[in-house]
Amino acid sequence: MSTMPDYRGWIVRATAGRDKDGLFCVVGVDQGRKRLLLADGRRRKAARPKAKDFNHVKLLTDGFDHPAIQTLKQGEALSDKALRRALAAFRDQLEV
């Protein structure tokens, strides 16, 4: 059984389900079920991430440079407030 790569820190958009078109950050990977664990810091907190099938998200970036994302990539815990700020900064970058 192969393991999924570490996708922590990726910014994705949900393409299916009730959270369709929502912007999320990958905060972990469920290796057993091969799902991404997503959080946005508001509706879906980092402590209780949403498990989403890899085929139900669209990758927006894997290299967004924000201090909160770097913290997440280093394997450290991330607060919901920091996650919301990182996603807001990413949204602002999209609108420019």
C-alpha cells in the first residue's frame, strides 16, 4: 500500500459537496482512507478538519508564502485565527 505525499500547506477549493467553492488549507492527510484534511478556521476548525477525497478539490497553490503556511508545513499546530489570516491574504492575492 503506497502512502500519499504530504500535502500540508496547500490551498485548495472544494469542487463537490456542501462546501463546494469553499477555500481551504490542507492541514493533514488521512493515509488510511487517502483523504485530505481541510480547514478554513471558520466553519471548519483546524482541530476538527473536514476529510475530503483528493478528487473533490482543485489545487490553487502548493507554494503560497505566508508565515502561517510555513508553520503548518513544519508540522507545528496552527491556530484558527492564523489560518483565517493566511486564507484572507491568499484571497487578496487572487483579487489583484
